[in-house]
Amino acid sequence: MNKISNMAGVFISGLNEGLETGGVKVGDLPKIINNSFGEEQGVNLFPSNTKGACHELAYFFALKNSPYAKGNGHLGCRQAMEKVIQHTQGACRNITKQAIFITAHWDANAYQDWKHILADIDKTIELEVYLLAGNSATRIDVSIYRS
């Protein structure tokens, strides 16, 4: 496992702990990152209640309408995919070097719409995508559609 996979695994464990207590609020996501890594990390986080500067690491969560989510403000899979694209090809282009996208529901139609762009992003940064299922997650390889 590489460093980014390890980071994703630690965060997925934090989400599973939240699952045991009825899910996580959007405001809980930064706390899980801080608890997971023992110190405040310079990361971008979607969804988030705050905005900030671009960082080398970004997390994107699609937990809407899942047992992992508590409260409002969570993103659906399509929304999170669009955030990945906007963030890595827009304002934070050439700054973000690693992105972790975690979803509780895979949107095959959204992926069909964006698969070539996600594959292109994966050529320039480390992009890891995970589908949550129960207490585990499966990695989805988006690089297979590189043109």
C-alpha cells in the first residue's frame, strides 16, 4: 500500500466509527482527519463548512443519503465527482498532488459522463477512488479510461 492508500484507509476507519454512532455531520469530517493523523493537516475537504487556500492533498466525500451521513450538506456522488474536476483542473490546478474520493453510492451515469476527465486527472495527480460498503471499502481504478 502506498501513502495515499494508507491515508484513505485511516479515514475510512474514522467514517466507520461514525457509522456506529449514527453517521457523521459535515462539520465532523475535519475532526476525523485531525484525529486520524494526530495533528492538523493542510488539506482541502469537500464538502466543508469553510473555504481556504489550495493544498497538496484533497478529500472528496459523497455520503449523501447513506448511513454514513448525518445532517445536511453532504454531497451525492455526481456532485463530488464534479468537485474533484473543478478543484483539480480549476483553482487548485498544479497545487493539489493527491486526491482521495470516497463515496457511499456509486453513480454509474455520472461516472460515464466524467470517466475520461477523471482518467486524465489521474495522469497528473494521485487520484484514489473508494466505494464504501459496510465496514470496508473497495478501490475503483479510474485510470483504465485514459486516452
